[in-house]
Amino acid sequence: MNKRVILIGLISLVVSGHIVKAQETLKLSVEEAEQYALEHNRTMKNASLDVKKAEAARWQTLSSMLPQASVGFSYQNYCGYELSMMGMPIPMNPSGTLNATVSLALTGAQVVGTMLSNLSIEMSDITKQQTEQSIIKSVRSVYLSVLVMEQTVSLLDSSLVNLQNLEQTTINAVKAGAAEQVDADQISIQVNSMKNNINSTRRSLEMLYNSLQLQLGADINTKIELTGSLNNILNSDNIKSLLLESFDINKNYDYQLLKKSEKLTKRQVTMSWMDFLPTISVYYQYSKLSYFGKEEGFNMTPPNMIGASINLPIYSSGSRIAKVKEAKLEYEKMQNTVKTTEDALYVQERQLRYNLVSALENYENQCDNIEVSQRVFNNILNKYKYGMSSSLDVTNASNNLITAQSNYVQSIMTLLNAQIELETLMNNK
């Protein structure tokens, strides 16, 4: 009996431990959510690894310009064979040879290759910053969408309470003979429609929380609680301040990457010219031959040797010239691409400013519209209670309020997305 009690107690502890783990909660403001994602998002981790890979590749290129050393040992056994020289047998005893070599080879292509590796590191670092920006953008967008959706649920719940109160009032009026059953039925249909709308919104809210969890890189059992306020984040003064900022194209990550690519293409032209330069190499080799038999064998291996060579290309039937021409044409194409991108970014900046101004104006209009729709809805409800409006008036006012709420929520999302897009283009942190 005691064993059974102990076993049940242990199982309870394990289960409670899992429950505690499942109920672990992350309370995050929007800034904390962004920082958490930068530390835990796997895409961000991969971007950091790409920078390290580029650094390793640079060292690999650089090390090819440094001295290379190698040591080797070889063993020979002629299985009792004797070499005959002028009638005299020369035993071929088992032997071993120890070799040590130090060499250095240098070409122009290696020097330019090191420069290209440095550019690759710079591009990987820009890509890492671009990934960081993209993650922050995604987290902020989903975070704000959750706040907007929660506000939507709150608005719908408030409307549902009013409709349910009206439904009960109508039912009581029907029982008292002061209203017809069809009026109560119409109000009930409106209540059910509102409930369905709320349930659908809650399911969408759950999907947004799941998306935020993936963006953060949090454990699947972690519960997320948002501490940010939509009113604090949705600040028209900040938006107007953003609109007053000038656009510095050099801060844009896409443009930075393109300029690095242009520089890389230019270095490729230099690389193609390196095929005309000579290749220089020097080496030193130490060798020691040792016999394992009783008698020393014939030894013509010099212990020390140094050497140097220079290889100068002379004629290649025009292939090297063609390679240089190809690289120059590619560089000219890249220059055209850079110019086209510059123009496109300036056009995009003007368009995004226009979108943000329009979104801000629409948001302000929808704020007024939802206040008016709410007042009209409340007024119709009060009139209905005193028999001064019909159930059809209530239905129409309710539908108008739901439409106003939907337009209000959509205006918020449009405004926030327009703000994020412009901030991303301008690299506004």
C-alpha cells in the first residue's frame, strides 16, 4: 500500500512538472519580442553562421599565400635482390626515406582572391543585418496584428453584450404581449451572427499567436503574453515624424548589397588580368635515406635541396583577352543594374510615403466613423426599448457597427504595415 502511494506521488510530481512547463509564460513588450527573436530565431542564427563561413573561406584563401610545410616517410624492401655493378654484387637492403618540404607559391590571382574574400565577408555581414531587419519587421507586424485582433474581439464582445441585453428585453416584451415573436427572432439571429463572428476572430487570433511563436523561436509549449499597448505603438506623432525624415539610399540594405556586388564585379576584371602575371614558387627539401641492413647500401639522395621557378604565360590564342573582355562587359551590366535600382528605390520611397499619408488619413476617418456608428447603435437600442424603432432598425444599426469596426481594424493594419514598409526601406531603427 505504501509503495502504491509513493508511486502515485511520483507520477503526480512528474505530471505537475509537465504542466508547469506547458504553462511557462513569456511576457513581452514589442521591443522585448524583437530582442527575443534576434536571440532565438533560427534564421538569424543561420545568418550569423554565414558570416563565420565567409571568414573561414577568407582564411582559406589567405593561407594559400603563406608557406606550406609537409613531412613524409617512405619504406622500400627489395626482397633480397642484389644489384650487380662491374661484377660486384651490391646488396639492396631495406631502407626508409624521411622527407621534409617547405614551399611557397605566389600568384596575382591569390592576392585578388583575398580581396574578393574580404568583400564576401562584408556582404555576409550586410545580409546578416538585413535578416535582422526582416525578423524585426515580421515580429513587429505579427505582434501588432495580435493587438489589433484582441481589440477587435473586445469591440465585438461589447456589441454582443448589448445585443444579448436587447434580446432578453425583447423576449420579456413578447411574454408581456408588448412585442411580436418575429422581433425577438430577428434579434436572436443577430446575436448568433455576432457570436459566430467572435468565434471566427478568436480562431484567427490563435493562428496569429502561433505565427508569433514561430517568429520568436520560442518553445512550442511556451505561452506568450503581450504587454504592449496598441495606443502607445500607434502614435500619429511618430508617423508624422517619420514622414519628415529624408531618404538616405546608402542606408538601404538592398542598395548596400548591390554596391558590394558592383565592387565584386569590378574586382573580377582585375582577377582576369592576373592571368597575364607570372607564377613564382620557391621550395626547400630535406631528405634522409637510412638502410636497415647490416651494410650501408648505395645512397645518391642529397640531404638538402632548394629550388625556385617562375612561370610566365606568353600565348593562349586570345582566351585571356576574351576573359578580360567578358569581365568588363559584366561590370558594365552591373553598373546599369545599380543605376536602375537607384531610380526604383527613389520611386518606391515616394510611393511608400504616399501610402503612409493615405493610410493615416483613412485611419483618422475610421476613428471618427466608428465613434459615430457606436453612438447610432446605442441610440437605436434605446429607442427600441421604448418602441420608437423596429427590430429591422436594430439589425441595420448592428450591421453598420460591425462594418465600421471591420473598417477600423483594417485601417489600423494598413497604417501599421505602411509605417513598417517605409521604416524598412529607410532602415529607420
